[in-house]
Amino acid sequence: MRDHKDESGNKRGFKFGEVLGEKTDEELKEMLKSLYADERKLSYQRRLIQGRIDIRKEELVRRLKQKLERGEAI
């Protein structure tokens, strides 16, 4: 079985093949808390990457418009 690890290498979250029915309510709550934190971090990273993509696309569009205005081939 493989464990998920956090940034410091500590095991947490969900083990593949783990039987959730054997977990206590508190263990399940901690697992959910950990997974929600992971999701927030991933979502933040995704937004940062999407912003960088958008900036580069806008720059490319700006350059293409300039070429069209000057009558250059695209």
C-alpha cells in the first residue's frame, strides 16, 4: 500500500485499500480536514497557473493584432 504524504513527508490522508468503516469519527474528520486543505492548495496553484496562461495568451493576441495593423503576414 502507498501512503499519501504531506510536504514534510508525514503520512496523512488516505491509504489505498484502507477500510473507512474501521475509522473513528474523529479519524474521518481529520482525514477530511487534510483533504480539504490539499484541495485548497491545489486550487490556488491552478489559479496561479491559469493567470500565467492568460497573460501569455493576451501578449500573443496583442502581437498578432499589431502584425495585422501593419499588414504583416501572420
